Amino acid sequence: MVKYFCLLSFLLCSFQLRAATLEVEISGITKEGILHLAIYSSKEVFESDKGDRPGPQPGIIAGSIKNVGTEVYKETFEIPAGTYVIGYYIDANENEKLDTNFIGIPKEEYGFSNNARGTFGPPSFESASFILDSYRKLLMEL
């Protein structure tokens, strides 16, 4: 029994040592709406996501869907250490997707970690990715 307790304690302590804190702050929000924020752990999922499937899915480690105003958005996430990308948009008309015009340019506010921008579409995973080891605060602007 003591052996199992020691093993369980070791596993729990190992997990706690590997957990990390990520603080996210987004400023420059000019329209009220529903913020859809995803923290991607998968390059493939990030590069294939079109912002039309809100909610949990494989390759997304954490996220948030919240009503926001024009104030600064702040939230803290406890996630495992690793390499991640954040993608977000403000759904102003609340139709649960990122609206685009006829050539695919977003009509709603959006952004990515590292304030990365793509040329014709979203940025690459590499340009928007960051390493989270124990604590990190990301400041992003729309």
C-alpha cells in the first residue's frame, strides 16, 4: 500500500512540475462580440482551422469562448509545458464563425500569438508559435 502511495505521489508531483501558467492579454478590441480563442498544440490543426468549428477538438489544448466588450481581455490558463500557437477572433454577429468577404479576407477582428500575420491566409505555425516552460505572459493587439 505504501509503495502505491509513493508511486501516486511521484506521478502527481511530476505532473505539477510540468504544468505551466500562461497569461493572455488582448488589447485594441474595437467591437463587442464573442471572443473565440484557441491554444493550439498541433501544427496541422492550426494550419487547417478556418474558424468555423467552435469548441474543443483534438490539437487544441485549451481555449475560451466569452462575451467581450471593447475593454482589454485577460485570462490565465494552466496547461502543460510545450510549444503552442494562439488564434482568436471576435464574432461580432454571433454566428459562431469568422466571417470573410468574397475573396477570403476576414471581416471580423482576429489575431495570433506573436502578433503574427500571414500573407494570404493565416501565419505559419512557426511564426506564431511560442514556448511555454513554466510561466509566460503574452501581450497581443488587434
